[in-house]
Amino acid sequence: MVPIDEVTGKHIFVEIPKSNVAMVQRDLFLKPNTPNETWVLKKPDSYIEPPQYIDEVPKATEARDPITCEDTSKPAVDTDDEDFVSAKRPDVTQNVSHEEFKVDTEVIQQKKNECTPPGLLCTCDTPTERRNPPKIFFCTRTHRQIAQIIRELNKTEFKKVRMSILSSREHSCINPKVEKEANKNDKCRELCEQKKCQYRTNVNALNSAKHLERAGITRAWDIEDLCRVGRRVTACPYFASVEMVRSAEIIFAPYNYILDPLIVSQRELSLSDNVVIFDEGHNIEDVCRSSAGFEATQFQLGDCIVNLEDVIKKDNECYVTNRQYVPEGYRSTQVQLRNLKEFYSKLLEWTLSFKGKLREDYFEHSHYSLLGPDCLRQLVGLGITSDYVEQISGWLGIVSYKDTDWLEMATLGAEKNFFPPTPKTSSLVLAEKFILTYRLFAATGNDSSFSACIKQSPLMVQDPQSHKTSRTLGITLVLTCLNPAVTFKSLSSKCHSIIVTSGTLSPMDTFQSELGTHFRVQHEGKHVVPRANFLALNLATSPSGKDFNAGMCKPGNTSPSGKDFNAGYKNAETFSFQDDVGEVVCRVCSVVPHGVLVFFPSYRLLDKVSDRWRTTGLWDKMERYKTVITEPKGSNRGAFNQVMEHFDENVDEGALLLAVCRGKISEGVDFADNSARAVLTIGLPFPNWKSTEVADKRKYNDRFTKQKGLLPGQEWYTVQAFRAVNQALGRCLRHIKDWGAILMIESRLASSDKYWGSISRWIREDMAVMGNCNDALDRLQYFCLEKAGTPELYSEGRGAALPALTSPDNASSTPLPDNASTPLPDNASSTPLPDNASSTPLPDNASST
């Protein structure tokens, strides 16, 4: 048995920059002396000892897997050992120094000698029975991020780990008949029930590690790998991945597969006594709130009613008109179908009853809000009580033939090629979602954690026959969960352990209070990238009009500062602000090689600014230096992938990507090395303050600030903005040898303690506030030339030293030292910078120069 450290605590909670993700999965094994109370931690030999708590951040992570912290710069060790703990790990107790981590070495040796066979999970507390090791659920935001994790996992000795990936049919169904359907779930269900899907029938050719190995997959695999093999052997990747969960040691999944009660119940996932790791954990609050809520438009409720009426009609024809074809003993589900139709009718009628009470917000948008207790009273008045909701659950089990007795009957009918009519999946899922939300809502003490909103707004409605969409005003019923702890506490009570990692968890105290869970082990780490490898500037003033040059800086350009770069809503709407931003972006494109990312607070502002730049000719100027690409709206995966491919193709010659905070590009996409040599953020991405959900959340926090330790509503609102902007800034600098520049265009940062303190620490401590925009861009130009190994190309007329870097007066960090970025040498060349310098690719070794 490998020596262990015993650490008291249930959950681990970490804030670390992305390139320093150091939490472990296979290196962190947990054995409770008292259930859910005591951790047993085994550390990799390369961990360093931080001042407090737990060894979570390795000294350098450029060659480390973000899950296992294995050193991937060394050859991976193949092993056929199927035990959960490898017996080949080194002794790691030598570095323990903190009081809480002190362990009696004699006790460790005694336990070590008692554990047999060597290398298995310690079972000293249950000597007669070996405990099954916990499964690890590794959760992140998108499948794209899962693919990144899989690539890193394949660099370690754990590349042959038994694994699975949970995904939707959208990602993993390969049946051509289903792929072309708008509603893949219904079509898949129909084919499977009728046993007409050869991929589902042949799933056994793909549902185990042995079968995968025969098909050529001998390492950790991604969804695309499974789909490729599935097409070759005619087996279903979707059902194969579901079946492999049973034998898997680690399961990868997007957040909602673990946090959404509906998906957990549908997948029948058991999280009890298992380990859950959340990467990019700053998203957990939002996911918990949304997964506990319910939303349905009047058109969705109406479609459910129409669908149930259609099924009732077909059921009647089946059992009355064509009785001779019905197997003996088969029972009709008409009673349950009518009951479900009555439920949807009640809900729709109640929703539409608020139409005359709506309060106008702005053009074509109006709403009416109810506090949780008031909403619950009205639902009870309609007859929708807890007992009634449980009846709905029973009806759903019957009409979907999941109820045991009815399932046996359906199986008997299928053997005789009899398939009774059933409702669409959407008609069943909407009711299931309401049931789960109502159970949480009606639970003791939870009614105040919800609110109801009936809102009217433009909706895109699809015609069921032509499948064409049209824009029309409609009413939506929204039951909003205001307290993420409602969902997260039930998860934390089941799991053996929970680990949360992200670069943007601060403030940690309020993160814990929002989730209603105490994380006993916490750590906020620094970035591993050396200070000399990045430049962080806050542009507080705009460039002066006549003296600003969108090309290279003219020698001796010391024009006075322009107006404050305040990107508030009103100022951002002005042409002067949009023109100034365009000038800065154009200048950045001229001096920064390869890829540049620009993040706007909203798609609305991105569209307005883009239109303005096209009108004034700034767009064409940018095109001289970079290929300009814009992030697509919506959830169309094809459009997004196409944009990213276009960007990657043009990075070497120069590409400018205009994106939005909280969009797909701002999280989960790896822009290492040349892909992002500079990242700019325009303003602060505050949530829409006119949103009723945001307004209700702010009021909720104000009401329970003292009782539940929540941030006041306005502070919570500010934190949401900075978590989004910090995530966007994190697209730059992805490993220890990477380099790049970070520019924040916003004058309000330096004038506010709260704003400045909300910037990620690794950026805040090295960020300089530039009172002169041209000075900032001069420094950026020299920084890029220095990284290219050609600082002598900097123009002679600027002098031997660059403008000083200073922190704001109210910042907690001290002013940056003069050597934070290397000053120009006295013998700097007077040779002017060539016109094509900005488009010349950097040498391969630029990152290590």
C-alpha cells in the first residue's frame, strides 16, 4: 500500500488559472473512516507544499495532465493493472508539514503492512470485505472541453482506464434515418421500440473495452472516435456509452448530466459514494438554478395537448376499430392520456389568465411576477398539489410503458409486432420536468427560493407540417430557482466527495453560500506563466483624434490623452466611443502578430460596432492586417465549427476574432500560442438588468444576505460580470511557455476598489493603468517585438525607455516595477519598423526567447 496523508474534510474547492489546473482524479483517493467526513489523499511525487491546506498546485503544469497531474514530459508507463490504485506510486509523505496534515508514520507503516494485496484501496476499516472503489464523474461545460481532457489523459499512464462519455443523441447518434430528423429523440425511440435500428440491435459490438480494442481503440477515446468505430461495425455509440458506464472507472459528462435532476433520473445515474469533479466550476451556480427551474411557452403546452389528443384518437382506433389486431390482455392507456391532457390544459389556462395583468418592460416585452409562496398557493388552488403531481408521475410511467406491469405488456405486444401509439418525447419530458421542479418547489422551506414569471415576448415558432419557423408574440411560464443550493445540496449529500476547479471562483465565501455547501479545503493559486511573458494593460482613456495613427506609431507621438474609455451602456452607444475602440483594435492588429481576440459584452453591441466600422472604413483597415471573423449567434454547432476552422486557417497570416463574453468562444476553447497573442475586452458584461430573472435574483439575495450569508444583490450582479470577463481574458496564456498581451478597455476599473479587486488576481497584480492610450500601444508594440527577438526594430524617436507602468491609486497591489517589461536598450536601433513587420510570423522558438 502506498503511504497516504489523512486530511479532514469533505469537499475540495480550488481557484486556479486554466494553465495551472492541478486537481487530481486518479491521484486523489478517498476512504471515509466516518462517511463523508475524512479524506485520504495520495499525492504525486512532484507536488510542492503550499503554505496552507492541501497540495493542489504543482510548480509547473506545462507538461501535466489537468486531471491526473501526471508529468507528460516523461514517457508514459503502460500497465495492465486493473486495480483502482496503482502499486507503482512513490512515497509522498515526505513533504507533509502543515499541522492538520501530520500523520503518525508508525500508524501509516502498520496500515501499510496490513493492507493486502499491495496496491489495492486500503480496507483496514473493513478487513473482511473489500470496498468497491468509487467511480469518478468528471464534468465540464462542453463536449469540446471533454475532448481536450481526453487528449491530455492519453499522455499519461492512465490512457487505458475504463471510461465512458455521456452525450446526447445530437452528438452520438449515427443512424442516417435519425440524423436527418429535427427531433432525434422521438425518431430514435420509435425505431428502437419497433426494433428497426440495426445500430441499437448490434450495440454489443461496441459496449466494452474488449470490443473497442478489437476495433482499434486502445487508448482513452472521444465521442468522435466512438462514432467512427460505430459506423464501421454498425453499432450505436449512444447506447454503447450508456452501457459502458456500469464498468467505467471514470465517466466524462457535461454539467447538466450530473446537476439536472431530470437527466439524472432518466439516465438512472447513481452518484452515491462516488467522486464528482467539476472543471470550470464557476458555471455551477447558473446550471443549478436553471436545472431546478421550469419553462414552457404557450405553444409548447398547446403542442402537448394536440399531441395527446392525437394519441387518444389513435388509441381509440386501435382498441375499438381494429380490436382484432390487439393482443389478448392488452390494456388501453386512454384514461392516463386524458388525465395528462387535463393537466396541460390547467397549466395553459392558468398561464394565459395573466395576459391582462402584464406590465410593459420595453417594446414587445412585458411580464408579471409572483413570489414563490404566492405562486405555490395559486397552483394548489388549481388542484396542482403534491399528491396530484405524484399522480402525474404515475400516469407518465404508464403511457411511456416504463411502469413494470405495462412494460411487460409492451414487450409481449412487440413480440407480436403490435406497437400501441405513444406521446411524443417532448410531451413526456415537459411533464417530467414540471414534476421535478414542483417537488423541489413544494419541499419544506423551499417555496421562498423560487419565483414565477409570466412574460410575453417574441418567440420563434415552428410549423408542425412545413417545419418552417416564424416570429410571433407569445406568453411563457417560467418557474425560476433563485437558490442554487436547492439542487447542489442534494448532490453533495449523496456524493462521496466533490472537487470544484476554476480560474474564476472568487469571491469564494459567497460561492460556498450560494451552493449551501462548506468546502473545507480551498486554494487560490497563481499563474505559472512568468511575468515577463505577459503584458496586462488597462486602457483608461481613448486615443486623441488627430494624432492617433492606426498604423505604426510615429516617432515622438506624445499626444495628450483623449476622453475616458467608459464602456457603460449609454457611452458605448455613441459613435465616438465605437470609433475610438475601432482605432485601438486596428492599431493592435498592426503590431500584434497572428491571432487577436476581442470580446464584447453583448451580441447587440458587437453588431452595432461592426456595422459602424464597416461604414467608416475601419473594418477595411483591419482587413489589411488580419482576416476579420465574427462569432456566430445561436447554438448551431456546424456554424461554430466552420468559424473556428476559418480562424485556424488564417492564424499564421493574421486573424482577428470578434466574440462575446459568455459566448462559446469565451469558454472552453483553447487559444494557445499563436492563436491568441492578444486578448481585448470591451467594457464589462453585466447581465441584462431588465431581465425579470436577474431582478428577482437580486431581490432574493438582498432579502437573505444575513440569513444565508449571500452577497447583496448589487454585489452579486457585479460578480457575474467579472466572472465572465475573467473567463474571456483567460483565453490567452495557456501554458508556461506561452506569451501574450491582455488589454481591458474600461475606465471604471481603476476608479473602483470593487471593480479592480474583482479582476483575477494573476492579472490584477501585474496590470498597469495607462493614462495615455498611445503610450499603452507603444508598450504593446515593443512587447511583441521583444518576444519576437527583434526589439531593435523599435523606432528611434521614442527614446530609450518606455512609459512607466503604474497601478491605480486604490489598488491593493503595489505599482509594477520598472523591469516588469524589459525597457529599451540604450543601443536600440534607429531602423524604422518595416511595413510588413506585423504580418511576419514569429520564429518557432519565440515563446522560449
